[in-house]
Amino acid sequence: MSIYKVLGSAVTGTISDNNIGSASTIRVVATAGTNTITVKNSGGSTIGTIYLHAAGDSIDIRKDQTDTISTSAAANVTSVRIGG
């Protein structure tokens, strides 16, 4: 089990090209069933995507501070530091 230090307020809902407060590490929790998470660089080019299967599924993502996150459905995204 990981320990997280929360570094900012959660961004909720369907996220569109949000850098999550210029965070470099984020925790994404799907809140509405299946969800495709897309990470883009500051120029808008897609770096990669990942799929969350069901509500409650989560993933921790490392990104550059200027990279943005988009979700295909509702999610809860928070800036965190892993390890306390």
C-alpha cells in the first residue's frame, strides 16, 4: 500500500486538457465506469492513453508540469506525492 501526500484540491468531472495545477505526479480515480485517460504535452500532442475498466479503478501518473490530462468520463484527479 502506498502512502500519498495530497498537494492540491481534487479536480472532478470529465477533465479536458487540464495540467492539474502544474502537478508532476497525479492520482486518477474513475468515478463513472470505464474511462480512457489521455496525457498530452504542452503542444497538444498525445503522449499516451490508458484505460480504466470500472468506477473505483485508479492509477498514478508521472507527467511533466506542462502536460495535460483528459478523461473520457467522470474522474477525480489529485496532485500527490507518493511516499509521504
